[in-house]
Amino acid sequence: MTGRYLFGPVPSRRFGRSLGVDLSIYKTCSLDCIFCQLGRTTKKTLVRREYVPTDRVIAELREWLARDGRADYITLSGSGEPTLHSHFGDILEFVRSNTTIPAVLLTNGTMLYLPEVRDAASHADIVKVSLSAWDETSYCWVNRPHPQLHFDQLIEGQKAFRAQFKGKLWMEVFLVAGVNSMPSDVSKIAALAEEIRPDRIHLNTVIRPPAEEFAVALPKEQVEALTQLFHPVAEVIGEFKAKYPEHMEVNQETIFSMLQRRPCTARQIADTFGMHLNEVSKYLGNLMRGGQIQTERRDSTIYYGVVKTENRDYTYTSSTLRQKIH
């Protein structure tokens, strides 16, 4: 499904087929992480407001549930930090009240120092927070926070949320070679994680093209060796392997919607949708010729992603896509 505020379901290495709910204007965030697959933050802010209309988001969700309503999870994520949206809790509450599909909040955790954000986030079934630093200096290296944010504030906010949250709290630790990957430094992150007490800890590294070229992946064997430093023992996030169910229609618009939110390889697209590589190549070729997507090579791997230009509207209907590519 391609909508103004919904996208997917798209492949998630943690959440299977995930229907995304985008509550941000690209790219509105409290951080500017060096590893972000969406690129550099263009609007770094702590201002919480209704960036997109809550009633329209709920209307799209209601329509999707009536028409299809099949996904493993419904996930608040997208083009920025979802907790900056002043009514994200209302959307989580709508999902919890209208479907049995688990509601997930993907957050960098920076706004959890605010009681109202913790209360709103508590409507989720699963909340995934991030921790990739161990002190103020490393926080500035890796996450490049808004000037009014501080590392102690991040930790205390996550601890306070854990204390009140009755759902599942997951944590992602993103490792970048030569930046935050030394075992002595990862041990410090692990000690802080144990204080926060997440139910699961995921170790991740650079898979898709990052915001900064110097953000380099840590070899898989090194990531695996670091899992034992955590309690509970951390898991290494693997590539998404599941297929789309047969009832889901896959077309050029579906693939474009997927690429709007994250760069992918042709093989990842084929595996996700259960398509032959030749068919995927046909759709990618059409989108390339229409100037909608571009390629980026990382090492020996080619990724496809949407061409992003300032003030561009990325929401297209099937008819506008056809007009642009034929």
C-alpha cells in the first residue's frame, strides 16, 4: 500500500512484514546519527507538534484495516523521530483498539525524559529504543544530538520508561567500525543497557548506505563476538528472509513505496516479495528511467533508493507513477 502516511508492509529484520506509519516530515529528528540510512538530518529539533494530521493518519489506517489489514506488525517509524509528533500516542491507542496486530514504536529514546512522551509510548505493545554510546563525548560522535540534549538525560529517560512500561522493551545497539566498536567501549554500553533492563538487545551495524561515508560496517564475526558482553545476551540482526503472502499484490508502486523508506538491493526486493530477479529488474529499470530512483554502490553491493530533493513530495498514486515512467 502506498499512502500519504502509510507505507508497506515493508521488510523489517526485527519485525517481519511491517506496515509503516510515518509521522514526520523528512527528515525531522532530534539526532543526526552518522549511520542513519535516511541520510543526514535536515531538521534537527526538539519541538513536539502535529507534523502530519492525526485524523488523516487514522483514516488511512482505518481504510487499510478494512481493505487488507494483513501485516506482522504496525510500526511507527518513517522519515524521522515519531515521538516528536505530539499525538503519536493517539495513533498507537487506535491501533491497539482496532486490531490484534501488535503496535510497535521505533524511537531513538531521546524524548523519553518527558513524562507525557513516556505515557504516550506506553500504548505500544513493543517499544524499540537505541543506545550506541557510553558517555557525552561518544554520544556527540555517533548520534550528533540536538544541542539541548545530553547523554545522562537519554539514559534517565529510558530507565524511567522501563519502570512504567508493561509491554516489551527492545534495544538496538548500532556499531560502527573504529567509532564505537572496541570491546572496552561496548562493555560500557552493555553496563548501561543492563541498568535500563530491556527484554531483548539487538546488535546492528551498517547494512544500508549510511549518512556518512566513514560509517563502516563491523564484520559479522566481530559483532557476534560482542554479543556475550550483554545481559541478556544480545542478538545479531540478520537479513530479512520472509516472503510476501500470495494474497498481497506486488507491483511497481509497491516497490517504489518500499524504496521511499529505505534503500534496498534487487535481491532484497526479490526475497521480500517472492519475485524473480528479472521481474524486479524490470520495475527498477522503469523507475530509474523515470528519474524516481537512483543507485548507490557500497563496496560490491548496489542499493536502490528514491531520489531525494528538497521540498519534493514523495507520495504518488498509481496513475502519477505511470505518467512519470511511460
